[in-house]
Amino acid sequence: MTSRILVLGDSFCRSSAIRDAFAELETAADVTYADVGEVSGWTPTTPSERGLREVLAGPDEVIERLADHDVLVVQGAAISDAVLDADAALRLVCCMRGGPVNVDVAAATARGIPVAITPGKNADAVAELTIAFLVMLARRLPEVIRHIEGGGQFGHDNFEGARWFGRDLAGRTLGLVGYGQVGRRVARRALAFEMPILVFDPFVDPAVIAADGATPADLDGLLVGSDAISLHARATGDNHGLIGREAIGRMRDGVLLVNTARDSLLDEAAVAEGLAAGRIGGLAVDVVSPSPEVGRHPLLRFPNVLVTTHIGGATVETLRHGAEMAAAEIGRFLRGDPLGNVADRNALTEDGRVPERRRDVPQTSASPATPASHA
């Protein structure tokens, strides 16, 4: 029997934008494409649903389209235990994200349904944005842009740049907190700018860091020794508010600070104090606490602050790369080969393949989604 694959796009990742990535599978399987709408007023009601995060479509929209499919591909749709129980044929879920926070992975594992993921799909895009932030802060572009947009004069004097003296990146030490998919790509790009690099990541072998041309460091050594610091760690219970008053107090005066990872890594109140005191010479964040309904975000009262709207992974190439990675996993499934990237390998057979039959569990079972990671 021909396998059936359902590819569900959403408001962030339309199925039309990624369809080409699955074209080769259409020769071996029946592939259906559809889009689900952005959630409006959806309220989680079950324990499984309440464990999901960053959802762009409710489970009912998925269930309506799911019947008799072997494989389900999603970006931001909610995959609760009810979704998993709605299709007895379902054998594989592909979530085109690094961290499947919108999927009840434990419930899927309990049913013998692996959840394939796409780690690092946005790593190049986030690394490039990080370098752009560093250049903008070093050359004081946020201040220059505000000057021009505020009605300030320009173009009248060849020497008017004297008001906006910045710094070269070459020779300035960059500290990377986290050395995963994104951190390593930032390091490669920063080395091209001739920046010495310090790296703090207790989960990476120091020899690997040194082999890449960077210097391993503990967190205190990085804070003390860096002219610019960029955050690339996953959010955990242990690193909430990692950059707070104590950490900022250890930094060099005028340090440039960049966060393209998770907003929880920064204590924004402490960062604001550091900006006001001049300890922080510039801040660029792609992840930040929500803006108020009225007025400006408190960090924007400082002229040397740049805030963007979580655009780190918002590139055409990122969407395509995630779809290509998902399609590759589906190809392995169709051939009967071991899978590569899955959220929980306990859902696979001992040799890494998708089980022939799913396990039966009570429909009332539920479990939380996996912790957030950089998607």
C-alpha cells in the first residue's frame, strides 16, 4: 500500500513555500499539502494541550485533515495526544523545528510514534543576524539611525561622522555563551573579522573549541575578558537571568551585548541599569519581553539599543532547509532505514527504525511537551 504523507503549513511556514522540498517523495508516496490557520482564542483544555508551547494552530484543525496518513509534517500546529489518537495509521511525526515544543513528544513515544526534528535548520540565519548586530553596535548604527529618523541633519559635511566614532571589530574579543549549531557558525564568521574568541559551554569538549580557533573559558573569564558578548545557550531552569547584575558587574565597561537565543537569559531590569550606567555600550536583542500595549518597550529609551521582532530564523532558506531535513527523514522511513534526528530515540526500534506497529495506550494519557530549545 502506498504511504500517505500530510504536510501542514501555517501562518509562519506556508505549505506552498516548502512544497518543492517534498517533490521527490511524491514518486514513492501520496503527498497532500494544506495550511492551518493561526490560532485565535484557542484555549488548551487537556493536560497534553497545556504542555504545548508556541502553537500556531489548534489540534482540531489537524485532526480534521489527518485521517489515514502514515506521516504528518508540521511547523507550528499543536500535536497533542488527541491528535496522535485520531489516526490509527500514523507512524511518524516530523516537526520542522529544532525543539518540538508544540508536540507532546512523551505521548508520541508512548504510542511508538517517533517525532523527527530539524536541529540547526536556522543556524546560518541566526549566525548572520548575530554578526550584523555586532557590526551595527560597534559602528553605533542604532544611534545614527535614530538621529536621522528624528530629523537630525546629515550630508552637509564630510567630517560630520566625528560625532559617531565607533570601533573596529578586528582585535576586539568576542565572548560566546553557548557553542552549539549557532555558536559555532558565529565563531567562524567572527574569525573572518579577526576577532579573538572566548567560548563558555560546559557541554562541549574544550579540545573541540580550541580546534576551531577559539579559546575555552569559564563564564567568569569570558565576562571579564570580552569586549562583546553574544548569547547562544538553550533556555534551562539553571540559566534563567544568566546575565544579571552580578554578571554585568564583571563585564568590561562599554561591552557590547547581543542576544539571539532566548529572552530568559537576560535580566532586563539589570541590563537597563547597565545601559544607564554606561557599563553596557550597546545592546541588540532579537528575543525580548513583550512590548507594552501602550508606549515603547522600556529598553528602547536608550539610543544604543536595537530590538528586532524575532527574525533570527525568518528567512526563506531556513524554511526550505527545515523542509529538506524533514523530507530526508521521511525518505529514510519509506526505505526502512534508521532515522537520524528524533526528539526521543526511545520511540524507535533498537536499530533506530520506525516500529512496524504503534503501541496502544489509553486515550486519556497525557504528558508535557519537551523543553524549549533554539529552533
